[in-house]
Amino acid sequence: MKNKIISAYEENKTAFGQGFRDGIPIALGYFAVAFALGVAARSAGLSPLQGFFASILCLASAGEYAGFTVIAAAAPLYEMAVITLVVNARYLLMSTAISQKLSCDLHPLHRLGVAYFITDEIFAIETRQKGNLNPWYTYGAGAAAAPMWAAGTALGILVGNLMPVRLVSALSVALFGMFLAVIIPPARKDRVILILVIVSFAASFAFSKIPYLMNLSSGNRIILLTVLLSASAAILFPHQPEEEESMDGEVEGS
């Protein structure tokens, strides 16, 4: 019994260390992006401490940016709740996928811990792990990445308060560069995604000019556009599972 405990401890320790090492490059990238996010949080009136806790409790750049936009617009709380849910909906799918890599007898608290640390980048390194995912691997990656994400946001707010307004505005562009880095690679590979990106830009501009729709708050317009465009894309261009695609390729090749 004692040997099993020692063995489990060593296994978890190794997994944590591996996760921490894999999380260091993610942490460095998070710090740079979070700094720009902090500039946006400063514009919304958040203090460095508020920005730190906002980021440590919500490890999502798009979700936080949407939340800060709602705060800056002095919109009601229900709007913030809905827009955050919509923008972060992809994490529901990621959590479902990762749950299939967890051991069936894993304690629910560990499942909650793994779910908390799911981000796009941590999800990517988790999927590369062979066999069942050790939750301590996720904790290691999160221990490296999450504090840098929160610290970057707080520092962005702090430095943003000390910098000239023009320089702050220039740094705010970095956040939009992050979103472009997210959408351009898949848009180059998939024509459907490229068309949807163009349509989303055009629809967003049209919604800001069309009577009645232009009177909606920016948060409600984002919610409406996200739901309409994503639902339409799912209906018109359903994505085939990878297994089906590979089987189709084998049949055609034969």
C-alpha cells in the first residue's frame, strides 16, 4: 500500500513537472497578450487588482475582452453573462473532448480542476498526451500559464495608467492583432471560414448602420451576430468528423 502511494506521488510529480515545462512557452505568450488586454481593461476603468482577479478567474482572452467592452459601455449584468457564455461556448466542446481522456474513476474535484485550466493552448498540449490524461499535467501547465496571464493583465493596467494616451491607444491595437492571428490561419486553409469571416465583418458594419439594430448596445449586437452566423454556418456547412473524412479518402483512393 505504501509503495503504491509513493509510486502515485512520483507519477504525479513527474506529470506536474512535464506540464510546467510545456506551459512555460504558453506563459510567455500569455503575458504579452494579457498586457495588451490590460490596456483594454484600463479603458474600462478597472484597477490592477481587479484586472488580476478578472484574469485569474477567467482564463479567456476573447471572453475577458468582451466583458471589458460591456463594462466600458455600462451595460447591464445579464448582457455580460450572455455575451461571456456565447464567446466562451467553445470551451464546452473542449471540456467534453478532454473528459474522454480522463480516467473513469477520477475524483470530481480533479475534473473541475482540469476544466478550470482549459484554454486553447493548454487544450492543445493536453490532446498530445498519450493514454489517460494525468490531471497533474494540467495543473503544472496551468501553474506556469495562469499567473503570467493574470500578472500581464495587471501590469498592462498599471503601465497603461502611466503611459501617454496616444501610446496606450497604439498598444490597444496589439489585442486586435491577436484576434487576427486567431482567424487568419484557419481562414487561409478553409474557404468556408474565409467567407464567414468576411460576412461577419460586413454584417457587423451593417448592424451599426441599420435602423433599430444600430440602437442596440455593442454587446447585444455581438451576441446576436455570433448566434446567427455560427448557427447558419453549422446548418449550411456541417463539418464531417475526421474519421469519416479519412474513410471517404480511402474509398476514393481505392
